[in-house]
Amino acid sequence: MSNSDHTPSSNFLQQIISEDVAAGHNDGQVRTRFPPEPNGYLHIGHAKSICLNFGLAKQFGGVCNLRFDDTNPEKEEQEYIDAIKRDVRWLGFEWDGEVKFASSYFDQFHAWALHLIREGVAYVCDLSAEEASEYRGWATKPGKESPYRNRGVDENLDLFERMRKGEFDEGTCVLRAKIDMTSPNMNMRDPILYRIRKENHHQTGDKWCIYPSYDFAHGQEDAIEGVTHSICTLEFQDHRPLYEWFLEHLPVPNTPRQYEFARLNLNYTVTSKRKLKRLVDENVVDGWSDPRLPTISGMRRRGYSSAALRNFCEMVGTSRAGGVVDMGMLEFAIREDLNENAPRAMCVLHPLRVVVTNFAEGVVEHMSAPIHPSRVELGERKLPFTRELYIDRADFSEDTTLSRKKFKRLVAGEYVRLRSAYVVRADEVIRGDDGEISELRVSLVPGTVGESPPEGIRPRGVIHWVSATHSKPAKVRLYNRLFNHEAPDNDDDDLMMHFNKKSLVTLDNCWVEPSVAEAESEAVFQFEREGYFCIDNVESSKDDLVINKTIGLKDTRERKGGM
């Protein structure tokens, strides 16, 4: 793809790749990669990385690999691999060729470790973890050389082979690169290349009991796969000299370049896989796909669309400067997408039974309402109108002193319009044994479907409703932000101190119009006057409808840290 074939660069990575392509570097080819470790589910920060890596490859006519950096068998599982592949595809991207694994290159990594030993720049070190930490020094204090640093090549080859055969216990020794213990960059102070891990690997089984470190594997994976632009987040910036040191000291087939960008951080949540895993393991949330989590599977279950997430990542932009993105920006992207695309429907969350006294029992009249008010091509939906209805309890008041400006709903003795149906008047309140209102009796004004009411009848407003006999029962989950604190993991407090105990409220007695019950899993609706809601993709079924609230109609900031 020539430099003239794409739009002007809008971020520094596009500019770098554009210049490389124009200069003919890598024969003008572009290959990126998305390299997650399969030790958890992907989150919103990964979504940005996915969009960036796959998006850049597409923009410049290149390809992107999906590669699992599976060098730590203790924390990695097949479940995470499957979930990551599913999330990448759901976001709208497809990787080049087969899925790749670091473990596929273990034989090559081992051979390259032997190469470094033979070249005299790697050695087996017997320091304990505590001793190694002391020898490493601090950022303001240089380290000191291990007493095992000057072992001979033959001794190191023998010890490394015994490590491979499993003769030593975990933690007994490691293989280190011999670089510079006085370097101001801590990553260059004789980093670990191999550790003993007597764990079964999800790809290689029990073939290996030594595993390469991420730093040793990462750059070599890029080189093997012919990656041209290795794009990482800023925390890997200090690792780049080590990345380049390995490429310089090994007979790799290609020499990729690493570039860093600022990772995506959101307030009112956490994007550390370690902390997310804690929430899952301690059953604070309902697994990795809990709709309160910023995981891609959780956001999908909540009703966020892949297009909205891609748009959000584009809105955030790509730069070298780090920072925290306000949750309101994500909410804006979600709301903007759903307002344009979500079909409309009606749902009563807090039902109050209504009897229309002048409508015949057993009769069903089908009202028509648009599926979407501004997309006429979607057509209309039918709403069964019957003698018995449900309205929301909050839409009725016995207080006749309420002004029309403050309460545009139904008041005793006054009129209101039922959405896409009749104007009705509240005539009588029926109470149960507990004194609470159990039923409301109303009378409809004939000829008011789609028509203005007769002179003298002034409805206060418009409210939603469903048929009590033709609507479908549903369990509705109302979600708020998981934490009340803007930065729940940015101080010395325990994360759980800021947990929002009202982050999930479940309503068991809700009623939806028939079109919702007939919808497929993950379908999202705008429930008129209530917000956007999604058919749960885990627990919902035709016989047991479970619906998740996606987001409100607008950002009212009606609750601290709420969504």
C-alpha cells in the first residue's frame, strides 16, 4: 500500500508506519500482532490494543497475528484462550493464518538459550529469589554481580541441561543473561531467561519443566513471525533496550521494532487482570463475564455493541501520553450507538395493575408503534391492548396538588395518554389488606388512539404500559458502576473498600411487551422512558427471560458512581 493510498496520519504510529512504507522498509510490508497472555479475560484496555493493531494492519494493507504469550503455565488456561479468540472476532477482526503460540517456539527458544551460553553471555545462577533481589540493587543503587556469573561455558551448558531434565527443584536456579549489573535500567541487570516450573502446559503437556521469561520470548516471537511493528503499552518502554539486546545477540531471521503507546485506563473501575481475577475468585462478581466488569465479554453481556467499543477506542485516540479516561466518554459512545440502532419497546419494572373498566373483557385490540422512531424502514410492532394492563407504580399519584410541570404522569381524577394507545382517566384506587395500592381502575376516552382528545380533556403526559394478559414476565438486573471511588486501585486502601454494594439490583416481577420475549439472545432494546436493556446471553431463555440494563437514556448522574 503506497503512502498516497490512505488518509493523512492522525497519530504517531500511523506516521511511523507511513514513513516506513514510503521508504520501502520491510519491502513495504506491514505485519502487527496482538499478543495476550492467556491468564484472564480481555478488558477494555485490550480492546484498544486490538483495534490499534488490527486497524493499523488493515489501514496499510498488512496483516495482524493473534499470538498467545503462553510462557507461564501456572496461570494459563484453555478457557482464557477460547474467550480471547471469541472476543477478538466479536470486535470485528480476523487474524492472519492460524492462531500462534509462544509455546510453539519453545524448541527454538531453548536452542537460542544454548547459543547465548556458548557465546558467554548467559549463565546459570544459584542465588535464591531473596538473594537475587538484593544483588539486583535499586533504581538509585547499582547492583552487584552474582558469584555464579563467571561460570565456564561447559559448566553452564551442563547445569542448563540438568535444569531441562528436571534434576533441580523450582527456585533452585535460573538462567540469566550476562549484561550489566550497574545499568540505570533495571531490566538490563542480568535478566532471567529461564525458570524451573514443574507445571503441565496447556499446549506442550509435560515436555518442559523450564519455561522462558516473557522478556526473552517476546522479541524472538516477533522475529520468528516477521512482525514489522511490535506495538506495546508504555509500561514496556523500559524493556525495549532488552528487546533490542536479544535481537542483536541472537541469529534471528528478522529484526522487528518496538513502539509504545499509552494504555487505556478508565475511572470507576480496574483494568488489572490480577485485580479482576481477585473479584472473580472471591465471588464478588458473577465470573469474568459479569456485566459490571470492564471485560469485553462483560460489556457484550451488558449490551454494548462492538461498533460502539470500536468508536470509543477511536474517540480516545492514540498517543504516548498516559492518563485516565472518564467513564462518561464510554457511556456517551454506547448511548450514541444505541440511540441510533436499538429498537423501541415497553417494559414495566415496578408493575401496578390497571383495569380499564369501559373496555370489554377478553377483547384484544392491537395498537401499532414504530420499531424505531427515525428508521421507518424497520416498520412497526404490534402492542396488544386489553382490559387489564400494567403501568409503573411511579407513574401514578393520588396527590392532586402536584403541578403538571413537576409530575407529567397519571394523577387521581386526571388524564394521561398511554403510549401509542388511548387517553385514560384515573377513576378509582383499590387497596390491599396492607393498605398499599393493589389496583387502579381507569376509563379510556374513545377515539383517542393516534388522535387528539376532545376539548376539555388535557392529558398530563405520556406513560408506558403493557397488557397484563399478553405481556411476558422477566427478571431485570439493574447495573451500576462496580466502585464508588473514581480511582479504586490508585491509593493505599484495599480495593474492596470502594466496592459499590448497589452495583446490582435485581427486579423479579417485571413485564415486557411480546416483541422482547421473541428476541434473540444479546438483542438490545430501548425500553421507553427507562433506558437501554439487553437480553442476557448466559442465563436467559424463552421460558425464563433475563434482561440486563445496559445504560440510562441520558447521563443524569443520579447516583454516585452510577451508570
